[in-house]
Amino acid sequence: MLENINNIKGLEIYTPGGIFVGVVDEVVIDMLNMSVAELFISNANPSLVDENASIGVPFRWVQSIGDIIILNRFPNEKIWSS
């Protein structure tokens, strides 16, 4: 399992519409349930969030993982703004 988690770090994440969200910096683990909770992205796409904002994408939003990560949903409006 740890080897697979390490393979997720560094992958690019895209919205269902193909918009680049950012690159996975860290994989956040829910230790109680021993499952992936979210994917942490620093410096997310400024057209989606405030410039230089870091976000956590819930793992339940992940549709598929391969050479890139494609989400099954992402908010339409700019989020995580201060």
C-alpha cells in the first residue's frame, strides 16, 4: 500500500472538464480507517483558487488514477479564497 501511495505523489490532477488543478504534494491518510482521506496540493491553479493557495482534494472526488488523476467533481466557483 505504501508503494502505491508514493506513486500518487507528483501526479497532476485535472477536473472532469480537463482543467489542471495542481500536482499532488502529499497524500493525507485517515489513520483510524487506514484509508486515503485527501490529496494535498500546494500552489493550486490560480484560476480555480487564490494564487499560491494550498488545498486538500477529498479522495472521494477521485474518478481515476493513472499517469494523471481525473476528478469526478470539482466546485464550479473559485474556492478557498481568503
